[in-house]
Amino acid sequence: FLLFLPAFAAVALFPVASKLYATSQKEFEALYHKSLNLVILVALPAASGLWLVAPALIDLIFGKTFAESALILRFLAWLLLLVGLECLIGTFLTSCDRQVERMKSQWTAVWVNVLANIILIPLFELKGAAVAAVLSEGLLVILLFLRMRALVRRSWIRSRVALSAIATAAFCFPLALLPSLPLGVVIPAAVLIYGGTLALFKDFRRNEVSTLLSLLK
């Protein structure tokens, strides 16, 4: 379910991105950067948090007999970030009439996924399949990002990766140090800490907050 959300957001952005690509390169690039920044700011702590709470989450939903699957979930948690980036960048490529380039990247990632499964599953079983999924999705994000860089003059994601990494460390603090608390308590506390940490940065308040408010309108 969580992996479907980026796809829905990308579909909503597609007509706007297509229109801006045809009418205003400057606004198109601004929309791309803002969207990319928001995905990083939301998906990075979500993936990190899921990685941390995976054992407790599996125990809560399925019980202790499924404890071994927590490791699989920890691998797959990073798909929250990778799929979000893949859906967004792929949609912007399609809005620029670069469907063929997007498809070539996807086919490359598919073949890497098949080969990785053939190699890793006999060696590591389910863990190998999870690693193969993350590796191929990560490769796809890199390929799409490199193709998108040819269409935009510059990329501003470094500052957002650094900012999100700092806030994510704060977000993970209660999850890591208070594992005995119920998830219904520790997760909202972590979200509040994350939002409070981001709010300390002037650049975030000036850019992402205004973007979120405009989306809510």
C-alpha cells in the first residue's frame, strides 16, 4: 500500500509537469526540484523508521513465530525511498517525451533483477531476493536520475539529503532508544521530533513549507 502512494502522487503531477515543460523551462525545473526534495524529506525518514521498527512491527502483526521475516522487511524498507524517487523521476521523464529512455532504464533494471535473483536466491534464499529487489530498484533510480540531469540545468538535492539525514537521525532517536514503548506512542513522537528538527532550518521553512501549503490549497 505504501509503495502505491508515490505512483498516485506522480500521476497527479504528470499533467502539470507536461504543461510546464512545453511552456516554461524555469517553472518546470522548479517543480522538479521541489517534488524531488519533498520525496527525500518524506521517504528517507519513513524508510529509516521502518528499518528500525521492523522487528516490533512484525511481532505486533504476525507474532513471534514470524520474527525471522523482520530482516526481510528491513531490506525492503528502503524501497519506500527508492520507489518514491523512481516514480517521480520517471514521470518527469515521460512528461518530457522521454518514454523510450525511461523504458531502456527499466529494462536494464529488470535484467539486473533477474540475474541478481538467479545468483543470490540459491546463496541466501529469501534474503537474496530482498537484496536483489533493492539493488535493481537502486540501479533504476540512478539511471533515471542521470537521464533527467540532461534536461535540467542543475540539481539541488544535496542540501536536502543532508538536511533530511540530520532530521532523520533525530527521528530515529526515540525509535532506537525507546524500543520498549508501544509503536503508537514512539512513532508519533518521532514524527514530531522530525518535523521540529526540519523547522529549525530557515531554507526548509522558506521552500518546502510554502510548497506544502500550496498543495493543501
